[in-house]
Amino acid sequence: MNSAIKKKRRERARRVLDILRVEFPHARSALNYRDPLELLISTILSAQATDKLVNKVTEGLFQKYGSARDYAAAEIGELEQDISSVNFFRNKAKNIKKCCAKLIEEFGGKVPATLEELVTLPGVGRKTANIVLGNAFDVPALAVDTHVKRVSLRLGLTESVKPDDIEQDLTAIIDKGSWTLGTHLLILHGRKTCKARKPLCGQCPVKELCDYYKGHKG
């Protein structure tokens, strides 16, 4: 990204986030959690599942399992049953058990607070790690999910379709202190207005800053 493009994208990103802050004044994670472990488990479960469904599942799950040791010691079949309404529950149950076993073996049963350590956990990639960092530990972090990817591409804030590259592009143009909030704002905008199949461009508050809108209007 050359300096001219970076400057243009930085200004556009600033204006977009300023507008979306007004649109979503209470932006935060939609997942219910009380501590880093609960957020980690919820985020693992949320892959290709709605936050609403995950919150429904974790309401009972978090009452039953209170620590990493509880998850690691659980019978895999029982854990699968506990999360069976979530997509790919068998694979997620396996990852949760392995993840929590590693937390016990290497981190004293606590969720680590660095990206480098988090991504060593089974079932945890950069997106999950950044969500945990930004929300459970207040460490500036920008997570790229399907909404952030779609909205960023349409707005012209990136040209890449690879999440890691998109993360790099966005962190280069968004102030570090706004990374976590920026993630929430882009996700909420993607859910409410910039939908995948039928974006509601007519009622979009940032349409005049959007490459997609400019290319489709008229």
C-alpha cells in the first residue's frame, strides 16, 4: 500500500467509524461472558453460528463447567451433547477439550493475554484471539470475521480477501485505540445494513464513502 492510498484509506476509515459510532453508540460484543475463559469458549462456538444461539447454549454450559479443568475432564460425548445445537459441535467439543487441556498444562488454567500465546491453543486462530484480547483483556485488537471482511472490501478499505491481510490493512489505517471498537462497529454495520446478499444501500449512513455503492447506484 503506497502512501497516497494509505492516506486516502485512513481518512475514509476515520469518517466511516465516526459515522458508525453515532449509528451504534453502545457497540460491544454480542456474546455473553463473565471472564476470559467464557469469552474464549463462546468465540470458539460462534464459528458459523449466530451469537444468539451461542448465548442460549452457553447459559447452561457456563453453569456446568466453571474452569478449564472442568472442560478438559469432561467426557467428549457429554460435552458434544451439551453443545449439540451448534454447528460442527463434534469438532468444537474436541477443540474445547484440547484447548482447555493446554491451558492447564502450559498456562496454569488461565487464558493467556497475548496473541502469540492464544494462537497456540487448539481451535484458536487470529480472529478468535483478537476477539478475546480486545474484549476480555482490553488489549487493542482488530478481528476479521465475515462481516468485517465484506464491509471493508465494499468500502474500499482493503483489496484482499484473506483475513490476515485484511487485518494488516485495517490496522495500518485505523488508530490503534479504535481497533476493538472498530471491529464491533463494522460487524454491527454488516449485520444491520451491509448484508451479504441484499445490502440495504438506500438506508446506509456511509454510502457516500462506499466504493460498492458508487459502483452500483443508478
